[in-house]
Amino acid sequence: MNRTLLSDFYDKMENLLTKLDLKDKQADLRNWDEAGLMYAMKYVKTMYHFGRKYVYKQSSGEKGVTTTLLCCTYASGISIPPMVIFRV
């Protein structure tokens, strides 16, 4: 990591927290992150060109269902249970 860039980032972060009056309010600072999980059926058959030695890619032929996982952690170290969003 570049020490100068990190120092600049933390200086800007401290200035912003001071400006917004959040420096001593860790319970109000949170970080959300989401991840998309895709489910598809298992592979039943593999197709490849005759004469090839290796199979480079397998595909189920369908997109599958995407589920979103949402996680949140507060700056104070407390985290809330993850939220799972299913497509209906």
C-alpha cells in the first residue's frame, strides 16, 4: 500500500467526520455490503468438440436464480444479522 495515499485518505476521512459531527458517534457510522449469489442446476452432461483433450468450460445452459445477501457492521464493532433478498 502507498503510505502517502493512505495518509491522505485518513486525513480526508477525519476532516469529513469532524465536519459532519460524527467523530464521537460510532453507533451512527455503518458499512453496508451486498453480494449476489447465483444458484443453478448441477451439470448433468458435458459437451465438447470431438478430438479435444481437455474440457475448458462447463455450463448448465441456464442463468439460474440470483439471491442478494446484505450485511451491515457499525464502526463500534456491532453487526446486525444479514438480510437475504430472494427474487419472487
